[in-house]
Amino acid sequence: MSLGLSVFDRRWAIKGAAGYRLTPHLVDPWICHSVRSHDTQGMDARPSRLDRFCIVDRRAVAKKFFQVGFNKCGTTSIAKFFNRNGLPAVHWDGGRLALRMSRNLDNGVPILSGYEKYTAFFDMEAITDTEFVEGSKLYEELLDEVDDPMFILNTRNQNRWISSRLDHLEVEYANRQLQILGFDELSDLVTHWRHEWVAHHAAVVESVPSERLLVFDIENDPPEALCQFVGLPPQAAQHFKIEKFTVLPLGRLLSRHTPTLLKNLLITETKVKLQRVLRKRPPSPPG
């Protein structure tokens, strides 16, 4: 018999949880380790207490999970879900994750070289003044190279996704894509995004074996579906929260009155750090 447990207080792990006693023959099929803060590139994914145990299915640890949907579709929320459940996830990493994967392929080295310690990979995207790399479109390469890869096609309402992308980095994200892709009008870029959305989703569903793919609507699907796909018990769903940010009044004031020239002088990483400082997270709904 195997018992699927998520993150439990140390006292629960000692005396058992939900009516089950954690005798050795129950714990043996599972990996038990203390949860610590993983290196998540600035994401606050630490558990509320550091003296907790995380008991997860060995099969979940052996697998690698990759987000193959677009950015601005809950990538932060899903990445934090993994980290809160003791499965180390990397998210964006300032664009270095996508660039490293691309360089690895070009140089003939393993695609995940440099990121071997992670179980899950999210927001594998990098955009500069001259280059746009989307690691989420490397699913065929990942299928060929990685042992036991699993894929999450994260999705949401398309119109809200486009609005979120247009707002990303205060329109700088869209402006850089205009420059790189060679569009003159924002409306042309939006049309391109809509066509790309449909084509990419269809290609993923066609190419990735169904047993290795979860299509997860970040706005409508229950987190228990994510738990089942990853190999976590239903209790782990409590660690899934939609990350919604609201800019503080100070942030709105600075954005409104900072000269555009000064904004353009700041590198993207600095802007992202400032935005994180000037954002507030609304309280989670009860229950």
C-alpha cells in the first residue's frame, strides 16, 4: 500500500495524518524530506514553516515537468504550487533559462544542462532587443532528450491573455515583439498572437502523447487535476493560489511621472525588480 501525502506539520508526520499512521511500510514507497526554500529566482514559494515534511511519490520526483503554454497564463501560480509541494521549480530566471536551453541545443549539449537540479520548468522565455526565445515551443526536443517528460499546456481566456500580455512590463514586452517580429501596428501583433495561440495549442496536442499532457485552464480547472497529473494527493491542492498583483499607489505615481527616456535606460531585470517591489498581493479568499 502506498500513501500519498503532501506537506504536513512535523507533529502530524510523527503521529500520522487524516487517520493514517505513518508506519515504515507506508512511508517506504515515498520520499520524505524537509522542505526548504528553493532557488526560485525571487519567487516567494517558501512554505509557511520550515520544519515541515514533504512526502511525495517517487515517480513524481523522477519525472520532469514542462510548461508548454504561453506566458501570462498562470506560470507563476503553477511554479509556486510545485515549490510549495517540495518539487523544485524554476521560473523564468531573468530569461537565462530559455537562453541556456537554446544555447545548449546549438552547442550539442543536453538541453537542461545547468538546470539539472530542477523538477519543473516554467516561463521558459527570453526577449531582448534583438532576440525572442520561447522554450515552451521546444516540446519535441524535450520529448527526444529528457527521460520521462511531462507537459502542462496552461491556458486561459484568450482575450484576457492578450490584455495581460499588452500590460506586461508596461507595454515594453509588446513593443519589443513589434520590433523583433517586424510589425508596424499593435493590432497586427495582436492578430499574430491570436493565430499563434490556436496553432501552438493544436501542435502541442497533436505532438505530445496524451498520457504525458495536461491541458490546464488556469481560470476554470480545479487544482486537483494538477495534483493528479503530477502525482500528488488531493490535499496538495491547498497550495495552489492564483497570483494576482495590484500596483501600489506609489507605483502608479512613479510610472505616471517617470520620463520615458529614463524608463528606456533601465534594463529589463531592473524594471522587473522594481515592479515586484511596487506591487501588492491581495489577500487570498477564505477557504
